[in-house]
Amino acid sequence: MRRPLFLKQPNPKVTRPLQERVLLIGLTRTAQNRSVTAEHLQELEQLVTTIGYEVAAVMIIQPKRFEPATMISKGKIDEIAEILINQAIDEIVFDDDLTPTQLRNLQEIFDCEVRDRSSVILEIFARHARTKEAKTQIELATLEYLLPRLTRRWTHLERQIGGIGVRGGAGETQIEMDRRLVKTRIAKLNEALEAIERERLVQRKGRRDCFHIAIVGYTNAGKSTLLNVLTGAEVKVEDQLFATLDTTVRKLTMNGFQNLLLSDTIGFIRKLPADLIASFRSTLREIQEADLILKVADLSSPYCLEHLDTVDEVLHELGVITKPIIVVFNKIDCSDDLALKRAKSRFPEAVFISAARQLRLDDLRQAIVRVLEQEGINLLVRLPLSAAKAIALVRDNAQIRAETYINGEVSFELFCYRRVWNWLAPKLREFTKGQYDAEHP
């Protein structure tokens, strides 16, 4: 029998630390995918370390057949049970999602906490949530994940939803009571998020005269740093996974173009829980409303191109993959020539920068300007001088290149974003009672 792969072995002479020790388990269907599974487990190790656990051992299993009740075979269960004792391990984390039945069965078999990648990601989000909106979103996602998994032992989930008045108890009666409490709380959270969405809608209506640029990318790719450098903002930047959960929107000034907004939102990761994406719908709406997307990738990561594929999967789910996109490879100061060559080969139109060291930012600005010029139109607009509101509206929402006054009219040669003009034209018609003219010069 092939023994499991252990990437870490603790020294038995070392005194056991106070932090929880975990065993990471990944499943691979074929021998060829073993390296891919190992890569995913390295990322899972980062996630687990983020919540303060010590990774005691890592195991890759290639099951001969799928076991619906436990996912793994009886032989592997015996091996794992031996490892738990010899390595003094407190908890098992699977890289694959477990069904409620599998979770319950495995916890009873091993008599320890068992969880999956989604559970770990949810806990990280819960710890990093700061605003009311982020806390509401993550609590809803956690409860949606938790509801079908309620058992008499879910102490690791209590850490994620502390303060909502739901605790596991002994016996089926207590579990049913917990389920009712969770369902009631879910309903209230959905109502709260609907109210937040209405507030967001009002905010977006107030910005509909702007050209919106959204920064997206894998977690910890340097998105917040880029926002700070381009806008002069002072968004908190940390070298950790999912440091940013809330959308930050700042005004952007660039080569005379007016009404530019730049936003930064949550990072993506492999196997992002579906409940999490659904709960963060109001936050992710900023991406859906964007006119241009800056897709940022960490060139120093050995899995940079794979991370971009993951980002594309999420963008597909959001229905924004057809929007104008600029691929931005960040952290060129920390990468090697081979990574640079691979990236340029696959993305010849991409921009290569270092946001932290402010290298080649002019290349990025020029790329943005090119998109702005493509997404804009040049118009000659004539308005009666008596239409003061219409004239003010044009000045506020378009780039005026020339203006002349003749026969009681003002003529503007202007540049305007197409989407903004679609909003502006009906307003001019309303304020001038149809007495305006617009044509391409």
C-alpha cells in the first residue's frame, strides 16, 4: 500500500505549542494531478496559518473509488487515526468540500473537529470583517453554510458566528431548536442586505455620470496598494489573505479626463464558497457596474497564471468577462525573468508594474487612457443660452475642448464617455424642452 505524502514532520522532542495542530488532506483522482493537489494544499496551508493554526502534517490521498459516506476508504481512515495519535493533532482540514453527512461521519470516527476549505475561508472573512456591511455578509454566508451541517459538535463554527445567540446542544431537540434560530437569523440578515443594496443603488445613481474602473484579482495581489498609488488614498495595506473585504471607491485624476472613479474590492481565491459570493452580491455589484476592469496578478507567485484563470472564472460567474479589461502584472521587482517571459507570451498586451515601488506606472496610465479614448465620443453640442441647467450639466459631465457663442446659443466641442452620454442626452432634452442639437464633428 502506498503511504500518504507527508510534507511536514514535527520533532517529537519539541514541547507541544498551545495553538491547534492540524492535518491537511487533499484528494487527487490521478497520479498526474498529484502536483496540482500539492499546490492547492500549499494554498490551504496559507489559509490555515492565517487563522493561527499550526500545520502538523499534509497528506495526499488517491482514492481507488469514491466513498459517499466518508469520501475516503477504511484503510485510509485507519492511517489517519494513527497519525492523529502519533502527531498529537487536534483537527483535520480537507481541501475538498465535505457534505453534511461526510462531515458528521468523519467527526464521529476520528473524535476530533473536521472541516473543509470553505469553512476555513469563511472564518478568515469573519475575522477580517470590520464594517457593518461586511459583518452582515459574512454572517449570512456562514449560516447558509452551517445550516445543513448542524450537529452536536461544531465548536469550530461557533468561532465564526459568535454573538448571534446560536449554540449547539445535546440531543435532537436542541439541534432542531438551533436550526430554527439559524433560519430566523438568515431571514433577518437577508432583509438587512436588501436594505444595504438599496443604499448602494442610490450611491451608484449618484455616480452614473462617472467612468468607473474596478480593480480585481487574486487575494494579496497588491490591489489596495495600487489603489493608494493611483489615487493618493490611504487604504490599509497588509501582507495577508483577504485583508480587504469592503469596497473602497476613490476619485482618479488622469490626463484631464473627468469623473473617473477607481474601486478596490475583495480578492478572489480557488474554490471560493458559493454562499460567500451570493452574500457579497452588493459588494461585487461594483465590478458588474464597472466600465473598465484592471485584472491584477502577482507576478512573483509561481502560480500567477493559474490565479488569473481563477479570477476569470469568478468574472464569468458575475457576467463581466466581456467588459474592457487591462491585465496588470504586479510585483515585477520580486519576480524572475522566466516568469516575465511566460506572462508576456500569454498576455502580450498586458502591463507590468510594481505598485509598491511605483515602477512603470506610466505604462498603466497610458493603457487606461487608451481605453478611455475608445470608450468616449467626440460631439458638437448646441444649447440655448437660456438653458442654464443644461449648460452646467455639460460642463460638469464632459470634457470641454472648445466653446463658441453665436445667435443666442453656445456650441461645445466636447469629449464624453458613451455611457455618460446615454444618461446625459435625455437630461439635456428635458432641460431644453428638446431645443438642443448634438452631432459628431
